[in-house]
Amino acid sequence: MRVLVLILALLPGLAMADDKRVAFYAAPALVESGLIKHIAPRFSLKTQVRVEIVDDPAQAELVLGPEGRALFSGLGETWHLDLRSDTKGAQRFAEWLTSQVGSRTIQSFAPDGDALFTEPKVQKVVVAKVEMTGDAVAGQEASWAKCGRCHVTERGRGGFGIGSTPSFFVMRGFEDWESRFAGFYFLKPHAAFTQLEGVTDPFPIDRPSPIAPIELTLDDLEAILAYVAALAPADLGKPLEHQ
């Protein structure tokens, strides 16, 4: 009982310790540059939270290194903030580092008169254009022959089509249209009646196709993709606004 009382008495102090300290790790290059000695005292003076530098990132509540949120650039790298704890001390340090005050403090560090650090340099993502190698003309015919019983595949040509099934023009407007068409034979309900030569398994004997199966080759699929890529997406107007 006395031990329990002692633990309970210490708990507020332990919580206060977490609120007033943060175990912090920074990559050696940042430590050697003198940046940490520049920012840590300024943060502690403002918040009364003590920054304890640790040598092992596994023991840190907050890390400046290669992973996490891009914070600043310098010394040939972009440095990231990795918050690993929800203690108040760690959260306050993270908030300070990402604030305008913290950013200015980091960028004002100029031991030899020249600032070493700047805003983080964000790399531009280059999206590669997918080249369709199939025969679009052959794809037009394959689309009508293979898919026309459910979908409208081209304007002005007779076909069955199902009112509740989107046309090729509507689906061409989907952001993920390429993946939808490229893997349609796996999607419901197509998987139940579609055979792609050399890719799909034969229908089980006890579960044959419920309707006349659609049989395609990989050349057919590539041709259909090339045809759909050339279609102008249907103009469905502005997106619906949810109230």
C-alpha cells in the first residue's frame, strides 16, 4: 500500500517531467554545424522545456533526419522532422520548429555570415506519359464486338448497351480509367464471364460462365486501351455540390 501511495505521489511529477523535457536526436551533420546549439536554448528560453540531446534516434521523441515532414534544406540535404511521441514536451518542440518563429530561427543561423539553411526544397514529381502501343482502329472494333452488349462504345453505331451501365465516354472521364480498363477482367461482374488468353484461369466445371463468355487476347486488350485513350471524355458538367 505504501509503495502504491508513493507511485501515485510521483505520477504528477513524472507527467510534469514529460511536459518540461524532450529527448531529441539530430543527424551528426546538423550537430557539427552548430545549428542545434543555436536553436535549442532559444526554444527552452521561450517555453521552459528542456531539450535533451540523445545519441541514439531509437531513444528520441523527436528526430531531425531523412524521414518525416520536410522542415528545411542545407548542407546538401533536405532535413525532415519526425515526431515519435505524443508527450507535451515533444509536441511543443515540434510546433515551435514548424512555426514561423522556429523557421526564422533556423534560417537566421549564419556562423560565418552566410545562412546555412533555407526553406525546404521540394522535388517536383514528374509524371511519365503512358504510351499506348495497341492498334486503336482494331480496338474500336474489339470494343464494339466484345463490350457492346453492355456498354455504348462509340457514338452513332447500333448496339445493345444497358441503361445503367456507363458508356466508354463516361468511363474515359474517370481519373483511374487506365487501371479500370487494363484490369476490367478482374472486376465484377466481368470476372464471372471474361476469359483473357494466357492470363485468366478457365472457368471451374461446377461454375461455368452465366452468360456467353467474352474471350480476348492480350492484343485485343492493348487495342481497346489505345482506342479508349483516343476518346474524348463525356462532359458531365460541374461536380455535384454536397450540402
